[in-house]
Amino acid sequence: MSGKKILMLTGEFSEEYEIFVFEQCMHAVGHTVHVVCPDKRAGETIKTSLHDFEGDQTYTEKLGHFYTLNQSFADVRAAEYDAVYVAGGRGPEYIRIDPRVQALVRDFHASAKPIFTICHGVQVLIAVDGVVRGKRVAALQYCEPEVRLAGGIYVDVPPTGACADGNLVSAKGWPGLAAFMRECLRVLGTEIRHADHAGGGQPAQRAAAEARA
């Protein structure tokens, strides 16, 4: 079977790790990720941010790397994708009020396609009525009141954990990317198998990963 096609919604100052790491992981196992930002075209860049906890009462924010978008927002049609992913950081705060972003999320929800969100990405889902209602959802703890007010069930996963409820996969932040992506791959139907190869002068325990979408 061919790989899946995933739409990633970002904005200026979305979380660096949650863009780069997710995209590269999905590409590594044969999926396609189109990364878009409202009112920007393929080849244009966005600024990303990096958030961390350094002993203050809340997180700090630093400028991350520039990211070059690989798809034009104006060309996106939900029907052409198998799943949608909302990266966290500061971007969700403003792209969630864009009616075009809301319409995309609404289409994915109505089609019962997988929806992935991490950190503040849940703010985009909350902006669309019914997406998180009755669902178990993980997010940065500061989003808990919003999740509850939208009818969701906030799940306080460990920083390195993730939560899956049907086709909705969520996590608290970038330290949980490994667990988060593992759940995303499971929902996408991707199997990764490791086989031992001996002979040919290669170590007997050398592992090869085979991904099936």
C-alpha cells in the first residue's frame, strides 16, 4: 500500500521541533507531509519558535529555525489528505480564528479522518464546534480550561506521553514527540518491523526497519 498524505497546519512561531521532527519522521517511513500557513505559498518561509521550561513560572520562548513551506495554503483541499496535524507553539493562537483553517478542520472531523494535535495545537480544534467534545485530549496544561469548556476530557499525560482516543491523537508538548508519533503511525495503519540479517560480513544483529502504510 502507498503512504498516507498528511496536512500540517502551522503559523508564524509554531513550535520548531513539532514541525521539523514530525515531518521528517513521517517522510522517513514513506508518508507525505504538506506543511502550510495561511496566506503563504510553497517556497516561502515562516519563523518558528522554541519553548522550554527553565525554572520560571511559565515557559520561555526563543526564535527557532526558519522553515520553508512545501505547499501553498490556497491550494489545499481536505479531500486530498488522509489526516491533519496541528503543530503547537504560538501559531495556533492566531490561525485558529481564520475561517479557512476552521473549515479545513471541520472537513476532516466530518469525514472522520485522523486528527493529530500537540501542545497548543488543540486551540485550533477547540475553535471548531464539536471536534473535541466528549474526547480524551492531551495538551499543554495551560490549555486545560479551554479543553473542558469545549466539552473535551483533559488528560494530564506525562511530558513524554501521548493520548489516543479513536482517530484523535494528542500530546502535551515536544518532549512527547516519540510517543505521539508512535500513536499517529498506529492510527495511520503504519507497521514498522525489524528483521535480523546475518551473513555477508554484516553483524548478525543489524536491524532493518520496514514501514508499511
